[in-house]
Amino acid sequence: MSRTYYVTTPIYYVNDVPHIGHSYTTIAADVLARFFRQAGRDVRFLTGTDEHGIKIVKASAEKGLTPQQLADTVVVGFEQLWRDLDITHDDFIRTSQPRHEARVQAIVQALVDRDEIYLGGYEGWYDEGQEEFVTESAARENEYKSAISGRPLVRYKEPSWFFRLGKWVPRLLEHIETHPDFILPASRANEVVSKLKMGVEDLSISRLADKVGGWGVRMPNDRDHTVYVWIDALSNYLTALGWPAVGAEDDEAHMRYWPASVHLIGKDILWFHAVYWPCMLMALDMPLPQCVFAHGWWTSEGRKMSKSLGNFISREVIAELCAEYGRDAYRYFLLREVPFGSDGDFSRASLKGRYNSELANGIGNLLSRTTNMIDRYFDGVLPEAVGVGAVERPVIDAAAALREGAEAMMARCDFHAYLGALLAVAQATNRYIEDTEPFKLAKDPDQRRRLGTILNTCAQAVAVILAHLEPFMPEVAAAGLSRFGGAPAAGTLAERTAWGALPAGTPVSKGEPLIPRKP
Ligand code: MSP
């Protein structure tokens, strides 16, 4: 059995419609899933929706719907967006599904059995938009408003069950210190560590069921309480694998994927994933995920995204952008524009700029030149490479750097550098064509072998570029590769992209520009 790779996205709240931020994490997860499948790993890719909590209850009431009706409506939009963006998840979990609810109860019961949970009372501030308890000092600092949404915090006072979070903090700190890749980027790990060192209180993990209209998972040990929505939500990463066994047919069918290779999340929900979740897992005696990666946030046209400003990038706007540039270009742009981990600004001008300079002029043009010349000078049959030498080196070296660095860059979610290395191959090859001037050599019959070597070198480079581009731009890459002898060869990515993997004699066809320039 090959090594497993388990990648997850956050499960998205259904109080609001899908937007660019959701698409960002899910595209990143899809790229990882596609890449590691190509690398021969046994991949599991999970996404889904977070449907419980006060926020959903309030949003549905405003719309005159039940929470379930709201969830059922909004989920359709998420599923549509994932189809629109060619997302290849293996499972889509909804927290209102019985398979999830039963297992959340089993998880909480296990914590009860282990004496990790006790009854107390919660009195303090709550950020309903973030579904987050806020300490007095943090509340005061932000004038009793949400640090994220700016909306007023709500005062809560009610009996509540508590998880002994504080008890696990020393072990968590040690884990973070001994596992430098546990929280990425590293700067985020430092933030978590300093906050942990300031002291952490036990975590209120239940809400009175009446306060949330009964919408949620009941505490197994107390019918008056529902499970705090974050405990419910975080559990999805395990419940979707069938854990713990509660008697259903697919119980634990996928437990070979645990622990997760990476939980991809946005920076605003790092604390939940880097503190609550691992402490819960330690209390359950379960292995911790290998990595929690917190990416940055997008603004739009230079400002915080909002419907009233008219810069909100909804599913409809994404569909429009995909119609104009192709969905592959949208996928590419998001992961290329800024390093994963940094904040980015989306603008139509930068999408168009990158599309034209990197995709159309860089990769598309190279593909066209290469296939056109092979068509014209060699009747569409890939010539042999003979006497490869120093002139070819920069191209071969750039391709080797990409191929050899690819897996490590992907393991660190360094999409930006990966695509940078990929573009470097295109640049080196375009420069090689300018330097060697094959169109001039073509006029001299004595240079035929040299011409063949140059075009073979270009074709090898294009094949390496397209194969590595596949996880990001699956349709464009497949269409490009199909111009070199039809179906892509079998084997792992590394096998398929060894230098010279494209044999002389391969039929090469020219065609319409694959990535046409936008005026
Ligand atoms: N339901 C919780 C997650 C539970 S995971 C066990 C949640 N949902 S959310 O729908 O509000 O947010 C989901 C993700 O979208 C978060 O990772 C958040 O960082 C991300 N984004 C929301 N707006 C964003 C941008 N403008 N830019 C990038 N990502 C953004 O939180």
C-alpha cells in the first residue's frame, strides 16, 4: 500500500454565500491532492460545510428559514462552485449529517469518560460572528467589538461544560517546539506560542440548547446542552474518516488516512486548529495532524471585500472571471499572486497582467513556437537530440530544479515558489530559442541535426512544464500534453518528467493557441 496523504479544507459556514476566500483554500487543497496523486500517494481530500451554531440560527431566522433549510440552500452553491472550479474532493461532509452527529457525540462521550470534561458556568464575552469566546482584556482592547467583523460582542452567562484545555498546554508547547512544521508559516507558530505562554483557561464546550433553538449536536451526557460549534466542527476531520466507530457500515473505513498530512485554514481560525484541536486529540489519545497551514486573506481591488462596496467576489463573479480567462487561469492566479501565508489583493488588472505575461507570453507562446516549428520543419515528428551541450544546460538545469524541488515545495505548500520554478523553465527555454535562432537554422540544410536538437530540447522542456502545471491547470495541461503524442504517459510525475522522457519520433501536433493573449 502506498503512503497516504490526507488534506482538508475548513468546513465552511452556511450563513453566507461562497466567495473567493473559500475558493482559495479549496483550490490549494485540490492542487495538493492532484499533485500527491500524481506522485503516487494514496490521497484523501476532504471538504464540507459547518452548519450548526448561533450564527447559522440567526442568519436563517433573518431569512425566514429553518437552519436546515438555509444549510440545504447554501450547500448547493458550494457544491456548484467546486464543480465550476474542477475540484476533486473525495468526500463532502456536512455537520448536520447523522454520520457526523453520532460521532461527535461519541467523541464528547469519550472525553467525559476520560474525565476531561466538567460542569461549570461561563460568564463573559462571545463573538457570534466568529463563534468565539473572548477574554475580558481582549474584549476591552477592541472596545467590546469583534476583532474580525467589528460587530458588538455579546455577553453570555450560563451553565456550561468545560474541557480541561489548560492541562494539555505544556504538552502542546513542547510539541510545537519539537515539530517545526506543525504550524506553518513559522511566524504563525511564534504567535501561537506567545499567546499560549500568556496562559490559557479551560474551554467552555457546550451551549444551552434553548439558546441555539436546539440546533446542534446534543451533549451525550446532558440533554439541555448542545456541543459548542467549534468542537463539533473540528471533529469533522475524524468523523469523515468514520471515527469513532458507532456501528455504521463505513465505520473507520478510512482511518488509514489519519493523522492528516495538512489542515489548510485561513489565519483567522488558527487558534482553534493549533490549540483546541490538538489538545482535544491529546485528550483522546489520538495522533496529531502533521501540519496546520494558515494562509493569508484576500482583499479585493485594494479594499476589504464587502457587498456594499461592490467588490465582493462571489461565486457568480468567479464564474464570470472563469468565463473570461478560463477556470485554470483563476486557479493559477490565486496560488501565484502571493506566497501562501501572505495576504493578497485581488484585482482584475493583476489577473490580466499575470495571465498575459506568465501564461500567454511565457508558457502558451513557448508551446506554440515549439509545436509550430516541429510541424513545419519536421512534419510533426519529434526529432532526435544529438550533441546536447553547454547551450542546452540552462534549460536542462531549470527543468531539473523544478522536478527535484517539486515535492518538497508542495509539502511546504509553497505554491508560489513552485510556480516560480516552473516559469523559470519557460523563461530559460524562450531565451534559448532567442539565442539559438532555430528559424534561421532551418534555412540551412547542413544545420538540420542541430535544429532537431534544439526543437527536441524545447519539446522536453514543454512536457516538463505542462506535467508540473497539471495540478494547477488540469485542463490546459492535458490539452497541451495531448499535442505530444496523445495520451499522457503512465507513471509518477517524476518518472514522466525525467529529461528525455519524450521519445524522438513522438507525433507532435500544432493547434490553436492554448492560452491566447487578452487584448
Ligand atoms: N466554519 C469555520 C471553519 C471550521 S473548520 C473546522 C469557518 N468558516 S468560514 O466559512 O467563516 O471561513 C472559512 C475559511 O474562509 C476560513 O479559513 C477563512 O480564513 C477563509 N476566508 C474568509 N474570508 C477570506 C478572505 N477574504 N480571504 C481568504 N480567506 C478567507 O471559519
